[in-house]
Amino acid sequence: MSAADAALVIDRERFGKRLKSARYDAGFDRMVELANKIEDEFGIPIPASTLYTYEAGRTFPPFETLLLILAVLQPLDGLAYFAVAVRPDIRERVFGSP
């Protein structure tokens, strides 16, 4: 799947807004705090600048990175917290909600 095709599935801007909200809800005021926590807990460095591109809606994280973000931020609904960013017909099949 190309990056253009992925954009048809996930609205990166909406995903980024949800990521920012989840980051603030988890108590991380700055992106570098989240990057440091991921590295401290899992030993995997992810530059704050890379995380910022996700939050700004410029790129979407690889699945492995998304799992690390979820593990640290622990949004209430887990991955479903980001369902609002998924194209409606796909969201309904994956998450069972329109």
C-alpha cells in the first residue's frame, strides 16, 4: 500500500489531533517527555521530532511505533481511541461503530 493509499484509509490530521489529546491526557506536556518515556520503558529511541510529525498529521507511525505509543499513553479505549481517524466504512468493520 502506498502512502497515498494509506491516506485514503486514515485521516492523518485527525489521528494527529487524537494523539496530541492522548499525550496531554497522559500528562506529557512536551513531545520530548513522551519520547523519553518510550525509550526509558522499552529501550527503543524514537526522536521527539518523529513523534511530532505524527501529531502534526504529516506522517503516520509504523505499527510497531504505534504500539509503543499506545503502551505508554494508554488511552481509555486503546487503539479504538483513534478510530475517529479511520474511514467510516473501514472503521465500522474494524471497530464495529460508524
